[in-house]
Amino acid sequence: MSGTAYRSGAERSYPLPHAGPDARLTESLVTSVAAVLVGYGYPRLGSSADRAALESALVTFLYNPQENHA
């Protein structure tokens, strides 16, 4: 990961506390992230399943719902 290794003890900004729906996580945000990926040479989203997977990945990064159930 190009010089951004996780440092033990470093303060993290993510995942965010998650108390319910977040109005910032919109279809437009997912579309914008997809466009940035395409700009870096990744393929365009090919189906609604790709879009759902990208949204799920964003939710996991932003809120890490798996940790909330531990």
C-alpha cells in the first residue's frame, strides 16, 4: 500500500460511529467514487450488482458494521 502502512497506536478517523442512516451516503457519492476509480484505470461498474458491492465496501470502510456486532 504505497507508503501508507498502518502504524500501531496511530489515531484513526475511520470507522465512524454509526447510529443509523447517514444522509451523506447517497447514490451520488457511490457514483462519484466509481468515477474516481475509472479515472485511475479501473473498469466501469458493469451491473447493479457491481454498484451494490461498491456501496457495501464503502459502508464497511466508513462504519465497519461487523465490529458493531462484536
